[in-house]
Amino acid sequence: MPQLSGKVAWVTGAGSGIGEAAALMLAEEGVSVVLTGRRREPLEGVAARIRQHGVLAHVQPGDLTVPDDVRRIGDYIANEIGRLDILINNAGVNINDRHWDKLNPDSAKFMVDGNLAAAAQCVTVALPLMRKNKDGLIVHTASMAGRFIGGFPGPLYTAAKHGVVAMSHSINMQECVNGIRSCVFLPGEVATPILDRRPNPVGPEVRAKMVQPEDCADLIRYIALLPARLCMNEVMLSPTHNRRYVAEIEKLSSL
């Protein structure tokens, strides 16, 4: 039986990967979903699958780095739906030329806007809607790069995800009196379509050992089902076959 019927979730980056899986899994629990991403077509596909569960799906495309787009979607939720219970703050970006020797002012802005500013802007329109009901949950998809500094993800991706971690904890510090909980989710490598845009994409055998989008969605559902008295402040999920650890083991064994 659905356990979250009547609730409304706004899922960003909902056209694929973790966002798509989270939207579908929340719909299985009876949640009506507002889907946001840059492209309408993938969102419509996800919406069609959600409606098969007999719940509402609202397609609201937008560029979340643009404040006017964020305001427009927030106004739609406020005026057309009238409530917001859950924000899955999932949208994010990365680029191939991600290191300091390749970055320029435009790409630096793109990385910070797409991974930190967009998430913060969504929070600013979600919080007033949640305060009205003295209840709400925000789950931010960050990354293990938000806790550990390493070379591979790129310096600005790492810096922005550290910012998301700090932002999430600061929400709890201020909004706990309004019944609002914020959780920052830090996955390791996840087998999503964004892997195809890495400098050196890996094959299906490697991807099969990674965290899968549905694993992330199942964890997000668990967080959403926690009683309102509890706040999951921060949670990590990594593959057992952690390629970083494996590389260190192989390096040590070669000495």
C-alpha cells in the first residue's frame, strides 16, 4: 500500500539517472511529482510512467541556473498545486575539461552555477511552501566528492559539492523549528548516463559493479518514509567494489 499518498515532491534532474529513479519510486508510494530538467521530452517520458501508478505528474522544464526559471516553477507549485512536501534537489553537471589547466571563467561559472547555485535557488522557493505546513523534507544529491578531496571529479565539482553539504546542514540549523529536515546524500560512482560524458568512459562490466540509480532511489524512499521526528542529516552510499580502493590495493601490491 502507498505510504505517502497526498504528498507532493519536486524532483530536479528528473529526466534520467537518480532523478528519474527517485521520481518513479516516490510515485509508487503515492506521491504526486513535479518533474524538472532542461529538456521536456525525457520528462514527458518519465511523467507517462508515473501516471501508470495513478498519481499526478507535472512536467515543468527549466534551467535551474536561471533565477526566473526557478521562480516560475515555484510559482506553479504554489498556485497550481498548493503545497510542497519533498524537494529532491538532484540536478548537477560536470564537464570533460574539468581541471585547472583547462578551466576558464565561463566553465568555472558553469560548474558552480550547475552544482551549487541551482540547488540553493531551488531551496529558496521550496522553504516558504514547506513552512506553511510546518513540515518538509529536502534531499540533496551531492557526491562523496562533497566530503573527500580527490583529483578525478575536478576541483570545482568537488568545491561545489562541499558547498551543498554545508548548505544542507545549515538548513537543519535554521529550519528545524519549522519541522523541515534536510538530508545530503553522498553517493559514490553511480551508473548513470552522465558516465558517457567522462573523459574516459567505462564499459558495462565496470558499470554493473557501481551503485545503480534504483539503489539511490530506494535510499531516498527510505529517507522520505522516516517519521517527521527524525532527520537523516547525511548519508553515503558507495559500491562494494570501490575503484579508488581497488587502485590503491593494486598500487600497494606492485611495490
